[in-house]
Amino acid sequence: MALIKTKKVELVDSPLPNNTFEELKVHLGGPDVNIRRRSARDIVLFDGAAQALFAALEKEQESAVIETIFSTLQAIGSDEVVKGLMHVLRSENAAQRNRAIEVLQTLPDIVSLYIIELLNDIDSDVRIFAIDILQVLAHPDTPKWLFSVLKDETHVNVVASAVDRLAEVGTIDMMDEIISLKNRFPNEHYLHFAIDIALTRIKGH
């Protein structure tokens, strides 16, 4: 899920001279890639940094700057950051979506407040992204959240994603519900294959 660089850029890591928050916001939209990247790093010290970074992300094209924006957002790790990253999940930019997922996976305490909302999103792709977040989210309720998907979800791809994840974290008491999916989706052969794998792995846990 690494970001793809569109061109080679020589990066300078020395800190910018002391800048105000307003100056750093201006630098984030400036013509110099190095200064944009360093501004995306240095702005972490200021209140309002997350909002400024998300605004910059909407226009930024250089992968090195985008990576720094996401790294700084991860360092901030606030409720505002999580809400902003949830919005990025709807982006047409696959690299940014993937990076948003990676950052959200590192913020289990805050993400836990919103994961049900994501799992019930009207967009099936967002629901799948939520399951991707749960793939490595270090939270004790991850198996329970994944299991909840099986009961009400109607989109076969979302169900299959949940089954794939439960193959790693599911428990014996979930097996009957997993088996019942074959009757709910009788003609979905890939799902049946995923179910068989999940059952085998859960038995072996």
C-alpha cells in the first residue's frame, strides 16, 4: 500500500525558520516541494494543524509531501484526525485511501468510537475499508465487530471480507453463524470457499 512517487524529489530535512501557524499554512500551498513537506511536518506543533493538513491534502500531488501529511496526522492522532481520515476513505485516490486505512489502524481507542458507523455506512466500499481497518486494529472488540457484520450485511463482498478476517480472529462460538452464510448466499462459490477456510482455521486456533 505504499504511495507511488510521480517524480524524484531531493528532500531537505532541516527545520524551517520559526514560522507562525498562518505562515506554515501558506507554505503548505507554496510552489517549493521541500518547503511544503517541511511545513507539513512542523505544523504539528500548532492547534488547528489537522484541519490545515486535510485542506492541503485535497490539492497536493507530490507523494513525498502526501506521505509527510499522513505521518503528521498520525502523530496528532486526535478525534479530528480520525473524522478527517474517515472522509478520505471516500476519496477517488486509492493511494490516499490506503494510507488513511494504515493510519486509522494505529489509533484503536479513537477508531473504536466510530467503527460501528463505518461498518454500517451506506457505501459498501467504505464498509469493506472498515473491515480492512479491523484487519490489524489492536482492539479487544475486533472479533465482535467483525462477527456483527455477518448478521445483517447483505452485500456478499462485505460478508466475504468479514469472513476472511474472522479466519484469523474468530472463535468456536461463531462457527454456526459462519456456516449459515452458505444458505443465505447459496450461489456465491468464492464465499463458500472463504467460509471453509475460516472454519478450518478457527478450529485450529
